[in-house]
Amino acid sequence: MNAAVLTILSMIVLCLLRIPVAIALISAAMLGALHAGLSMNDAIGAFNDNLLVGAQVGLTYVMIGAFAVALSRSGLLELLADAISARLGSDEQSTRKGVKWTLFGLFIVASLMSQNLVPVHIAFIPILLPPLLVVLDRLRVDRRAVACILACSISASYLLLPTGFGAIFLNEILLANVNSVGADYGLTATADMAPKAMALPVLGLVAGLLVAVFISYRRPRDYVTSSTTAAARPASPARLKPLQLVITLGALAVALVFQLKFDSLLLGAMVGFLILGVSGIFRWQEQDDVFTDGLRMMAQIAVIITVASGFAGVLTATGEIEPLVAASAELIGGNMALGAAVMLVVGLFITIGFGDSFASVPILAPIYLPLALTLGFDPLAAMALLGASAALGDAGSPASTITLGATAGLNADGQHDHIRDSVIPTFLHCNIGMLVFAWIAAMVL
């Protein structure tokens, strides 16, 4: 068996068996490396050599967690949660439905903005969601629906809108790789082609979101409200005075400015945390406690992101990703419909292992573009196949920042399982819809 296939399958099976994700990633990586003929020392070396990038990202999310807890102490989000709860004082069904759809709309807008207008990626989730869990529980909302809303909306935003993270994926990664690899085949793509190529695959994400909300998870689901309340709200929240409101909003603005100016979520979150600390939102002596609470909230995502980088390094070191793609090309022959389907499925498989669509494009481009052009696909269809193949699996991987972010927010009270309630629902609803619509895009563009 191909070592890359064995590695990813092992990781998926171990996760489904409820082995902790970090242990599943390490175990699968070692198994795949040994199967590929690497020694244990080489496998460990490849794993360790790739931890740095993941550790940097993990540290960033720890700081975001500290900033989120500091914001919760300000009472700003408590005001939002209390205002929404006040509307639930009536038992009228229409009022409850109105609040539910307002919240769903808020999550969609925040997700879209997080990739483009205010590019904070998943940082908004652990800030926005925990105070609203008690409201979601009173509405009996199935949190799996919220996970799908977040995952589909975040993915759709960076795959379609060419600003913020969307500009990085569409222009700096997808377009750049298409032009670099396609130059030898007479293929030249322009910036306006990337959003056009990804439009139909993104419609698949929209379809998946609608299925999740209106069919799969529309039934009420009950959670333990008392523990939600205790986890979502600090034991002694600060009383938000007008000056503190101004300071809190100012801290958010300054954090965003620093993040944009220096391209660093870490620096932005740290500055925001310091501003809230010196402003009296919480006592100066409580800074260690606030930071520790944030570390506790984001520890899982930080560790998994770090380990996932090592996993991706081992996956690359096996040297069997290219043979996997090449074998798929041989299987296709000259059948365009089969070719599109196989390329999308293989892309889905690889991206689940990497947990990052941005990293998958450079891996797939050297083989996918020549194969697509040889099969007779138009340049726009070839770009759609490459972009969708790399994006498939991002929202459904145990190591994806999207699913980890959703879990960090929805599991603030310990009632939302990462694999069963984030990974599996987002995999089914984000990826199946996108795969079908991407295949249609390849055939009609």
C-alpha cells in the first residue's frame, strides 16, 4: 500500500476510535514513515524538523485565547448575550426563531469578514461563541449546525473573495502555481480567472451549509445549561462602564491595526491583551490567571496545530505523494469525467492529511495541471480542479484550523466533541457538496 495512503487512513481510523488527535497524528506518521522505508530516527527527524511553523501558529492561538478571556472579563460580549437573552423572555415561537436566525446570520457574516475585511481567520470564534452558548442552549440549537455554518462560510470566503486570506489563496498561491507550472504548456491565467473558477465549487459549500441547517441538524438538541452558563460566563464579570466600553472597543481596533500592519495575529492579540490589562478591565494581579485561562481554552488547538506540522513533514518525507497522484493519472486513461472525479478525491485525501488547503496547492499543481490539460480540460476548468482539489478536506480534517477553531468556541463548556461534532459534520456537509459542484465545474467550464 502507498505509504501516504496508509498514513492518512491510519490517522482517520485512530481519530474515529477516539484516540486523542495529537496521538493519532504522531502514531500514523511513524507508521507511514516505517512503511515507506524510513528508519525511526529519520522519521522522528522529519517530524521534528517541521514543528517550528506549527509551534509559531500554536503560540499565536494561545495568545488569541488569552485575549478572548480578557475580552470576556470586560463584559462586552455579556451585553450582547444578555440583549439576545432578553428577547427570549417571551415564549412566542416567532420570537425564538427570529433570534435563532439572527445568530446564524451573525455567524455567517463574522465568518466571511474574518477572511477578508477583517482578516483574523478563526480568532473570532473563541471570542464570540462562548458567551453565546447559553443563548444557543435556550434555543436548543444543535451545535453541529453552527460548526457547519462556520466551516462552510470561512471556506467560501477565502475561496471566492480575492482580499485578505482570499488574496493569498487565489492570487499568491493558486494563480501563481497555475502560471508557474502552466508556462511550459502555454497556459497563462489572469487574476480574474481564479474567482470564476472557484464560483461553482463554492456553491457546493453553500449547498452543504443549507443541508446542515435545514435537514441534518434542524432538530432541537439539549445541552446541560447550568454547566454552559458557568463555562461561558466568568464567575465575577466586570461591570462595563462607558469608559471601559470605549477602552474595550479601542483594544479591539488597536489589535486589528497591529495585526494588519505587521501581519501578525500574535502581536495584535498581545497588544490587545496588554491594553485591557492596564485599563482596569481586570485587576493587574489577575493577568497570570487570565492568560492561564486562555492557555487552557486554546491548549488543544495549539498542540494539534504543532503536531500537524510534523505530520505533514513526515508525509512529505515518505516521497509517496507524487507516486499516488501519478498512479491516479494512469488509472484515468483519457476519460475526462473519471479524471475529474479521481483528481478531486485524491486531492480531498491529501488535504485531509495536511489539514491545510494553502499547503496542498504546490503539491498538486505540478501533476494536476499537465494531467488536466492533457485530458482536454479548458484552462478555467483546470484551475477549478486544482483549487477545489486542494481546498477539499480543509474543513473536514482533524488537524484543520477551521475545525479546531469551531471546537475551541463550541466546546467552551466541554459538551462539543472535536471529532464527532466538528470533524465528521463539516467533512460530510462541506466536502461532499463541494466535490459534486467542483466536478460539475470541471465538466462545464
